[in-house]
Amino acid sequence: MVSEAASDEDYFRAYARRYGAQVYKGTRRPLDPEGRISSLEGIVHSTIQQRDDLQAVVDQLRVELDRAHQMVGGASSSREDPDRSVLEGQLASAAARAEDALAQLREREQELRTTLARTTTLEAEMAKLRLRPEAAEVARWRQEAEAAVCW
């Protein structure tokens, strides 16, 4: 990735936003809520793009399925052209699979938004109270974030 970042930290944040990936920074660095937030924002953005792309596919499949229904409906008998009936069945199956995938992606997007909101709230509370998280809290947050990323 070509970047005009002034520091490694800026580069990692830009990379996370662009590719929606958690950037490994090693164990020597302290917890970086802003980096985690940037990473989650990148993942949410990527998920939204995937959702929009999948929605376009679903819409196109529905249009094709409607055309197939019209063609089969216009024929006097499906026995006359069984290929049309097969095509209609395949399109219906593809549309159903795409709609299921879209529903799962919407659920994933909501989970990511919830995780992002929780992380942002926790970061704001930590900044307000100027507290450093306990090691157990850090481990729990990392596990939650990794679970959200690994979906």
C-alpha cells in the first residue's frame, strides 16, 4: 500500500481502514483503543461495501427470476420447454441462497456496529477516568474483537 503517513502508527491505521484488517503490532505495545476503533471502522466499511454489492446481485437475480416466470407463464405447457422450468428453478435457488447470504451479512454488520459502539464507549470512559485497563480486561477485549474479526 502506498501511503503518505508520517509515522508507522498512521500507516497502520490507514492500512486497517483500507483493508478492514486487524494489524498485528506485537506484544510490546500497550492497548491502543484508537487503533482498535480504526480497525473496526474499516471492517464495518468493508462489510457495508460487501452488503451493497450482494444487494445488487440479489436485485439482478430477482429481475432474472421474474423474466423466467414470465417466459414459463407465457408457454402453453412446461412440458413443451423443460429447459425454461429448469432455468427458473436454478434462478430461484440462486436467489434464495443470495438472500440468505445477504441476511447473514446484515446480521454481521449489526454485530460489528454494536462492537464498535461498545469499544468507542469504553475508550471514552477510559479517557475520561484516565484509567489503564487491567490485564484481564485487555485480554477479554482482544478476544471479543478477534471473535468479531474472525467471522
